[in-house]
Amino acid sequence: MSKKISLCIPMYNENSIIADTARTLHEYMSNTFEDYEILFSNDGSKDGCDKTVEALNLPHVRVVGYPDNRGKGCAVRTALLAAEGDVIMFTDADLAYGTDVIKRVYDAFIENPDADMVIGSRNLSADGYEGYTFVRRIASKLYIKVLCFVGGFKLSDSQCGCKAFTRQTVAEIFPRCEVNGFAFDFEAILWATKLGKKIREIPVKVINHRESKVHVLSDTFKMLADLRRMKKRIKRAEISVK
């Protein structure tokens, strides 16, 4: 049975690439899926990238967002909660993992009907970090291991910018989320774990490389502090699922 897929793209001052991204996604999605939508979520950009997407007037494409910069987590959350698909996915504006991964994520839900959440992992295949410099590869792996150890996760790549959810899972998790920055991934995983959601990982590979907006040393300490606060808050939270 066919399911509608919503693809969510957070954007902050991405005007240099966003038109190409929108056209690429429109072509791929229209050729691959019967029922789909693409949401670009504007995180208070000042370069007019939201207007650029709107001016393309592409079918099944819409822009959501807000006027002031709040952080990637807020942009992702805004798009996910506005999405109407049965499968709701987000990935980055530079399409770091390519476009074929979208169908692979969709198929993972079809093949695993009990899955609530699908996460891409660069650590599940030998070429997941292909193209990374040696230093960046080691730093990324260490960064993920430290944060997952503190968070108590058994996932191989909690920080991969390629995640998807069923519509019900989005409805249960994201109204509870409060983190606007890069630690939003952890918050979503913590809630998924608390709510007993089934998480499946699939191997992904970075295809398009650009400089990361995460500063490993400074952001790791901030992430650790955020993670400790999240764990305490979510552990104390009472669960009421409608």
C-alpha cells in the first residue's frame, strides 16, 4: 500500500544553493513517489532563501518557518509538525546524503511496518565516511561515541542529519520537544526511547561535502550540558499518550 511521504528541509541563509536543491528534489520526488510533499522550513533567514523557493512555484513544495533565527531544531520541528505525510523525513539543504536515500528510508518503513523511526548511520557501511579527511572522520566518530555514551544510546550514529518518523510518532514526540539547537536529535531519541518507539538504522554515505556548522570541541561541551538537562527533564516527565 502506497504511503504519502513528506520531506522536510531546514534552511538558514541557504540562498546560494536552495534553488538547485528545490529543483533537484522536485524532479526526484515527482519521478519516485505517487504522493509526496516537500517542506522548506525557514529558520529566520536574512538572505531571502524562502522567497527564492516560493518564486520557483514548484508543485507539492511549500515554505514554512518564522522571522527570527531560533536554531536548526526549531526549524526541523516546525516542518515535521506541519507535514501531512504518513512517512515524515528530514535531511539537510545541501543534500549531503544524496537523493536516493529518501527512497531507501521510505522502503525501510514499508519493509518494517513496526518501525516508528528510521535513522541513517554513517557507521554501518565501510564507505559511510568516504571523502572525510582523517582528522574530521576521527573527530566525528569520537564526538558521536562520547555523546551516545552520556545519553545511554545504543545507536551507531545519533547525529546523522537524515531521520524519519511515522506521522503518529511525530505527533507523540515533537510537541514535547523544547530544544532549538543542534541537540534536538538527542531530545527526539530520548523521547522515542521513553515512549517505547522502535528505531531502525540504515547505512548511509555522505555524498556532498561542505564545511560542518558544528564546532566539535565547543559544541561537544554544550551538547553534553544540554543532554544532561534533557535526560533529567524527560526522565521526570509523566507520559500521557492519546
